Amino acid sequence: MQRRHFFTTAAASTAAVAVASVSRGALAALPEPVIMRGAVTAPPLAPTTGRPYRPVVTLNGWTAPWRMKDGVKEFHLVAEPVVREIAPGMQATLWGYNGQSPGPTIEVVEGDRVRVFVTNKLPEHTTIHWHGQRLPNGMDGVGGMTQPQIPVGKTFVYEFVARRPGTFMYHPHADEMTQMAMGMMGFWVTHPKAPHPLISEVDRDFCFLLNAYDIEPGASTPKVNTMLEFNLWTWNSRAFPGIDSLNVRLGDRVRLRVGNLTMTNHPIHLHGHEFEITGSDGGPWPLAARCPEVTVDVAVGQMRQLEFVADEEGDWALHCHKSHHTMNAMGHAVPTLIGVDHVGLVKKIQKLIPDYMVMGERGMADMGEMEMPLPDNTLPMMTGTGPFGALEMGGMFTTLKVRRDQAPGDYRDPGPFTQPPGTRAFEWTGTLPAASRQSEPLGASAATPAMNVKKPVTGHKH
């Protein structure tokens, strides 16, 4: 993490503001923007000023520091081109905030007055919309409608009170097709100021955004005109195996905050546990609206809060249940060749292309194990290795790791789970029972009465 100044005090005094109600005194010196270059999950940022709260952990991300000035919590976001590692071996040229895509999570407390300085270092104008917030109309961030666009090189100020607790997002409302497709988005969490009857205390609080990119193998810049046919499905602009695991202690109450800024819905599925949907960007849900689930469909533009008790020790998969969303860029254009007999054909092709190999004749699992050459800056279609071999996954996939010896507040990866003896599926080597057979063809049983079918009478007049 690095700090750097973008403006001197003299230049800051002439910065543009979103509305006239922000005083010149507020602009006397901008808070220093904090820049993140790495892609690891940062530990929770405990509040040192302002009202206390239990901080969140942003998967493969971080929380923006702030300064308190005259009772106002001030942040500084810098919209700029960034380089994001999607997973080891592949980097993407994106747009984001403060060195990363997504930008830093903003954490505040219900009732806080918040001031956010936004500096535009993009090659075109931008704005920020505070998705789901109650605020003055002129702070809503819709370019051309509620405010002028933020010109290149200028700084605008947004100021409002965080009026209700919940899970929110921020993203541009200017040239959205380009800017969101390039990765411009971030999380906002407003914590309750007092115990809330519908908001539980939790031991671990994670958040991540669902996003997607269309980056051709060997390239690094997304194709922004793509509407549905994306080839990289990511959480916080990371694809498996680049998505960190969620590491918790056995018995912890865990909250997952999930936001969707892709162009399609995502059924998020957790193995080994049931959860309740406890809230959305509309606020906490009434107790009567909650029920146990193992999968929740998060639609475009939605936020969902999931809560559960991590009471089953082990390594449990957490992923989107759309199969193609757990594959990486090489997968979507590969034809289905299951059952095709390549005998003789392969040798003929190898005379022209010595490295040619068959893909998909017996299914696609072979591709998770083979080490085939790939274009530069590209991820394998299916990848990852576990204690028992290839995982054959990619995209929107990670692991919930539940351990009895994980210390409170410790988010480090504990490594693979050691399963107790007798608790793992194993090969059966005994005698197999004879398969039961249907003794008569279906429909031929004497117990089945014959059906009288009346044919229509031709030429009959009704």
C-alpha cells in the first residue's frame, strides 16, 4: 500500500465540487489518497476514530482509510487506469479506484456525515453513483441529470449523511457500458450505530462483488461492447485459483455480503452449511421473510447478505452454480467432441501439427490435468490443485475453510483440511450386487389396463 499526493494545497483550493453546499474550508487540503497495488485479502481495518464497529473483510481487497475533520469522515477516491492480476499468470488492463479494481471498500456508521473527494485520472469524464443510498438528489451521481460530469483532471466532492445501515455499492453513472465493463466499482458498508433487532452480531464479515470481463486469450484489455458472452467470471476481479479462501473458526457466525454488477444473475451456492438471507441493499429483512437455503440467486444490480454458523469443520466449496461461470477463458469456444472417434485422424494431423492433441473426446476432465501451452497472459480453462488432484475449476469458485483451531481474528489460510479416518469417500472393492432389471417392457404389464383411444371422426360438423 502506498500514499501519494495528487494535488498541492493551492491546486486543491480550486477543485470543482459537486454542489455549492460544500464549503471552501472543506477543500483547504484534500485527504491523501491511499493506493493499493497488491491483490491479497487485507486484514480488517479496525476503526481508530469515530464510532466503533466490527469491520468487514473484502475478499482480495481492502478498506479505505479515512480522516476525521470537524466531525466529518473524509475519504479520497482516485478514478484511474489500473493493472489487476486476475489470477497468477494473467494481468488485466482495467479502470478502477486507488490502484485496484474493485476500489477500496468504504466503511462508515449509521448517522456519520461522509465527505468523499473523487479525482478523475481517467482519459474521459466520470461520476460516482452511491447505489442504494438515501441522500440529497444532487449527490446521487447521475452525470448530466443530477450533476455535471467530472472532467479529466478535476476533483469533485460528494457529501451526505449515511442514513441507514446496510450493504451498498458505488460505481459510475457516466459512460457506464465502458466504465463498469472496465472494472469501475466498489463496496460500501454502513454499520448500525446501536444494536439492531434485525442485524445480528457476527464473528466474521466478508464482502465481494461479482463482475465479469471479456478478454481474448493473449490480450489484457476487456472488450467493453460485450453484452452476455463474457469469458472471465470473477469475484472482486479475481478468478480461481486467484480468489482467496474464506478462513473461519469452527462455531463462528459468518456473514457474506455479495453484490452483482455483471450482466446476468448468479446462483451462489455454499457446500456443507445452510444459510439465511438476512438483508439486501434495501435493508435488513424481516425475520418472517428468512428461511434456510444453500443457494441464493443474486440478480443484476442486487446485494444479498447471507448468514450462517460455521459448525461443520472442513474445506467447503463456495461458487456460482452456473457451470460455465466456474471455467476460465479457454472454455467457451471449445466444441463438444464427446464420443467422436479420433483413431487415425490424430496421427494424420500430427504430421502437420506435431503438438496437436485431442480435447474433449472423453469429456473435459483431461484438460484440468494436462499442461498444454497457452497464449501469454491467459488462464487455463480448468485449473487448481487440491490434496487429491486436479480441482478442474476456474472463475467464480473459492473455499470456505472451517477450523476448530483457527484463532479469533485470524484470517490466515490454514492449508488443506485433514479429514478424520473413515470420513472420506473411498473405492469399493467388495462384491457388487446384481443390478435389478425390469422383467417386462414398460406398458406391457397385465396390471396395466388397455387404454381406449378414440380417433376423431373426419368430416363431422360441430
